[in-house]
Amino acid sequence: MRSDDEKRFPPANVIARYTFVVLGILIFTLLIWVIKDALLTAFGGVILAAIFLGMTKGLQKFLPLSHGLALLTVGVLVVVITLLFGMLFGPKISREFDQLVVQLPERFTELRETISEWPGGEQVMEEVTNNGGGEPGSDGPSESGDSQNGESQNGGTGDAVNSMTEEMPADASNVILRGSATLIDVLTTIGLVFIVGVYFAINPQLYKKGLLLLIPKEKEERISEVLETSGRALWLWLKGQLIAMAFVGVILTVGLMIIGVPLALVLGIIGGLLEFIPFIGPFLAAVPILLLALSVDTQTAFFAVILLLIVQQLEGNVITPLVQQQMVHLPPSVVILGIMAFGLIFGLAGLILATPLAVVVMVMVGMLYVQDVLGKEVAVPGQGR
């Protein structure tokens, strides 16, 4: 018979097994964290491949083409449309974007000066400046001298802005180097995502079979079904999101032109692109629109607010419900939690890819856990389509 100690404590082999399982989970988590950038790049390629494959299958419904020929046709059409768009609007977009880079800091400065003229506004701006750039109550940089301290106290926010402007050339080389490094990093990532996406789209079955080699044979069929369903759900969500992005971009551009907001074309394009990030994207797009509208007059800014509200109401209550009848619907709570979680873990890239990641996670949880483990029937996006 087993002693009381043996009954109280599990056998050593059980303890060792659980210890190795926990260590394995920790090592796997650490590995994921180390290669997170590569994983996000790969998932970006999967998203691009899903777009190409969705368009390819759509073309094959109308034309009896092989996968390779249909994909090539889609690629040629995308290149031609992109070139035509660039020829028609490229120079204007480039000019407006350059102007936007110059005007946004100026509009921010004007807004700060306007706020400082309000009752109590100067104290608010000083508090913001102290919290962002120095110790509260500090008299400024020590090398400035007492005379500059006196000027800062008498001149208020205007002198602070002038001081910042005078200091900018000293750090200009660092700013240029940081900006160049960031641009190179972004362009490299975009290039890698494009290459990965093209290779995935050319022969998706090759990579699917390679992944299934890591799965036990009795689970291969189910995992294959999960992968197929995830791909369909991702394409359905992307299709609906691309429609919403095009709608928002066009309506914003036309509306901003009508009410007289400067740089309407590039602002509309930015608004359409940021629509890819639900909930947060529209707020980010509204910032430059309202700043440039305020540079015209308050009436234009008021009309810009009305336009933004109308666009969001149409997108949320008309376009999205119509699109979601045939596309994928995600509960708002899932989207918000996904954006928060992936944004905190993976940073800006996670914020951008949070919603498509949530789509894939939702499919996998629904099929592998709810259906297979719990044995419950649940509707899974993309399943049975």
C-alpha cells in the first residue's frame, strides 16, 4: 500500500513530466518573442497572398484559366491599374504629401499658440511642455543663461516655440539619420512582405503540405480544414475591409474638396488606408483633417467635423452591414481586445495586423477548441463557404 507521503505528493516521473512541459511552453514563448518580427512579416505575406488568391479564384469563376495563368493575369491587372493611378494622380499626391509634411507641424504650432491665448491656456501649455521635455518648474536649459530665462517668463509660449525652432538645426542631422533609417526599415519590410506574399500565392499547397508534415497523421485532415477555413475567413474579411476603405477614401476626398479643405486628395487617401485599423484608424485620420480645416477657418472645421461624422455613420450603418451579409463579421469587443493585445505585444505592426490576426485566432479557437474539445456547435467565419 502507498504511504501517506506517496498519496500526498505525485510520483517523481509525473513531476518531471509537468516540469518539462512548463519549460517547453516557456522556451516556445521566448522563441516566439525573439522571432516576432519575422512572424509578423510572414503574416503580412499571408494577408497579401490571401488577396491575390481571392482575386485569382474570383477570376477563375468567369474564365477557364489555370491557377498560374489566372494569378499572372491578376498580377498584370494590379500593375497596370497601379501604373495608371500613379500616372493620373501620382504627381499631385506627391506634391500634396510634401506640403502635408510641412504644414502639419505649422498647424500644431498654431494650435498651441491659440490654446495659450485662452484663459488658463498658457498654464496648460507650460504644464504639457514641462511634462514632455523637462522637470516641472524648471527655468529652462542651464546654458541659456538668466537673460533667456527672463525672456521665457515674459514672452510665454511664443518664445518657447522660437527657442525650439532655433535648436532644430543642431539636431537636424540626427533627425535625418533617424528618418532615413526608419524609411529604409519600412521599405525593407514592405519588400519582404511582397516577396513572401507572392511566393505563398504562387504555390500555397506547397507550404500547406510542409506545415502538415509537423502534424500527427490522425490530425492532418482536421488541421487542413482549419487552414482552409482560416484562409477563406481572412479573404472574406479583407474583401469587406477593402470595400470599406475604398468607400471612405473616395467620400472623404470628394467631401473635403467640396468644403475647401487643403490637400484633400492625400487626406482622403490617408483616411482610406487608416480605415484598415477599425475604431482607432478613423480617429487618427481625423487629426490632420481637422488641423488643416482649422487653418482655413472655424466654419470649414465645423463642416469637416460634420463630414467625418456622416462618413462614419454611412460606413458603420450602411456599407458595413451590406458587406457583412456576404463577408465576415467580428464582434466589436473581439476587435478592440485584439487591437489592444496585439498592439501591446507587437507594437505598431501588431496594431495594424491585429484585426486579421483576430480573424484567424477566432477560426482556430472555434474549430479546434469549441467544436473539437467542447463538442459544441458554433458558427465559424469561413466554414462551409
